[in-house]
Amino acid sequence: MSKKRKVYSADFKAKLVLEVLEGELTLNEIASKYEILPVNLKNWKKQFLENMSLAFDKSAVVKEYKEEIAILEKNNDALAKKVGTLTIERDWLEGKLVSLDLSTKKEMIDNQADNKTISFNRQLELLNVSKTAYYYEPVVPFSKEEDISLLNMIDKIYTKHPYYGHRRVHKLLLRLGYNVGRKMVRKAMKFMGIKALYPKAKTTIANSEHKKYPYLLNEFKNDKNQMIIEKPNQVWSTDITYIKLAKGFAYLAAIIDWNTKKILSWKLSNSMDVSLTTTVLKEALSCYPKPEIVNTDQGSQYTAKEHVNLLVQNGISISMDAKGRSIDNIVIERFWRSLKYEDVYLKNYNNIKEARAGIGEYIELYNKERLHSALDYKTPDEVYFKGSNNYEFDATDMLLKVS
């Protein structure tokens, strides 16, 4: 345990220094008398002699201290203002940092990897990021090669048998040599955004955050339950489908005119989000007269505020398939089947760039050259432009080329 340091008062020091100055006793004798170290007494004497002139010039001392106090007060005011400003800026910055996602915060830390001023741990603390969160690497679903192979085979099965649910798809996969469970098949089909094309009981309550719209196309059905859309731009239909690639997958969104089967716009993307659907819709509206009705499924991309607002702002009626009734949007489902069997499966695209170019060529051919049995063996362009402009589309050169 350390010994507590003894503190001497100013009066005591002055008394001893005066004895030293009287010269009757030696410095060591005085130090021994009062039980202090001689060196302390020597220092006190020196300090006394250096400052004894102050006793005769108090005004100079007061002035000096006043000036020093004024400078300190000025510095304190400036420091207080700076601290206040920094506090406000810090609170503002903390408010902004709260809204940043984890990936952005991690990027900020990575960019400061060579920063020696702020330690790594302090950066984590300032950004309110734990070490566990910083080092965590999320697992991308269905990113392995065997997973992609499974998705591609499910896509082939579904395209050929769109009425198969996950149970039948699972059984067929087992016969094809895939060692996979039924739950995995159901998860994969959900990930791909596909479901069996047959009416099912409505057992799911709609999400209150996303408004669902009624199916408006029943009014176009005849006595034989056939859908009769009499003119172009009366009803558009839109959907998203999975596109297999050699080493991955992509998502294709398209808009089709129900009457003429013409593809009005399309986009291929590596993600299935609302920007995919809104981009396709904006392109179609910029190139063609707006429709009376747009029919979609109840997917989150189509019930999202951005997509719905775009339709409402253009005065377009919104129609959505009933829950579990993908067949309500059958016109575009049939186009997906034609596209995959006549193009995607034959060409086996390696990447999105190849797929985008190839699918673009196919849609061009589909619209302008492919004869459609439901159109009395005319092309979608031929029927569309005749119906919308009262103009007979000249397809002689195209027909000769096809033949």
C-alpha cells in the first residue's frame, strides 16, 4: 500500500523560508527541526525569491491574471460552441446512420480499412454493427450447381405439365434420378414463382398491406366459358416466368395483348422485383394505346404500390387472378410454353446477355412471322395493326420467307 503524500500549506512554507533567510540555523537543521526534506526547503526558498517582487506590484499580477482569465473564457466559449456544433452534427449523423442497411455500413468500414486514426472496433461501435453481423455471409438460396440443375428440370416439367403440383413434380423428379424431398420441391417452385394451373379453394387471407383487386374478365366469357376479347388494347395480360441458363437462371416479364396475342414489351432480369414489372409496363404504355384492363396474378410485384399507382394514374382498370387460379391468366401462360419449347430449351443459353439477345429475336419472330392457330393462322402483328388502325397488314413477304 502506497504512503499518502503530505501536503504543506502556503503559510507553513513561508514560515520556514523566513527562518532560512534569517540565517541563524542551517538549511539542514531547519529541515530536521520540522521533519521535512532539505530539497523541499531549498525549492521553497527559490520559489519565494523568484516571486517576492509580486508583493510590491499587485496590480500587474491582477492584470496578468485578468488577461489570462479573459483568454481562457474566450477559448472556453469557442470550445463550447464547437462542442455544441459537433453534438448537433453527431446527432444528425447518428439519425442518418440508423436508416443505412447493413451492406452499406460494411462497405463504409471496408473503405476505411487503412484508417489508423479510428480502430476497427471503434468503427463498428460508431456504426452500431456487431462483429457477428459484419463477418456474416448470407447463404444465397439455390445458388449451387446441383440446385440450378434442379430448378431447370422443374421448369421443364412445369412447362410441359403446367397442371402438375409439387407432389407430382416431386414424383417425376424421383423417376428422373433426382434425390430430393417434397418440401425442397415445394420450396423451389415457390422460389421460381410457379404453381399448378388448376382451380383451387381459396384458403389464404389476403395481405392487408397489399390491396387485391377482383378478376374482371369473367364478363368476357361466352356460354361455353370461352374468353372472347373482341379488339386490341381491350385487355392486356402480364406475368413473370423463370428462364433457365446453363449456369444459372433469370426472370422474364412480358405484357401480351389478349386479343391479338402480340407481345407489347418485355424485360429479362436477374432479380424478380417491382422494378421489373413497372419497367415493362411503362415501356408498353409509351409505345401503344393504353388498354381498358390489365390482368395480373396476385404476386407481390403486381400488388406493390408502384405498379398499382402506375395503372391508376393512367385510368386503367386493374384485374387480378383469383387466389390459386393461374389459369385465369392463360393467354400469357401459353406464350411462356411456346417461348420455352421453341427457343429457350433448344438454345440452352449460357448467360443473361445471350438469353436477352435470343429471346429478343424470338419475340420479334413471334410477333411478325409466327402463324398463330388461334388467330386463324395470322401473325399477332397482322391482327393487331389491322384491329387498332383499321389497316390490312401486308404479310406477303413474311409468309413467303416462312414457307
